[in-house]
Amino acid sequence: MPNVQYEIVLCWSKEDQALLAETPELPGCAADGATCQDALANVEVVIRE
């Protein structure tokens, strides 16, 4: 699999009380986490799937 890079946008969700990581190039591709590192790690899993 080629090394493909995507933009990841991190933002705080007051409603969810968590950081959200979204990938604009992949509609619906998002994950959350308690920390920036958690959110990034979780969205990377979703991107690979």
C-alpha cells in the first residue's frame, strides 16, 4: 500500500467532551479521543480501514 497522506483537522467537541479528528478528503472519516494523540491514533486506524 502506498504511503498516502491526508489532512487531519482536530477540534474540541463541547457536546462530546472529546477531541475530534476529521479527514476532509474522506467524507465520514472521523474519530475521537481524550487527547490529541488519542484522536490522531484513532483516526489513523479508521483511515487504514
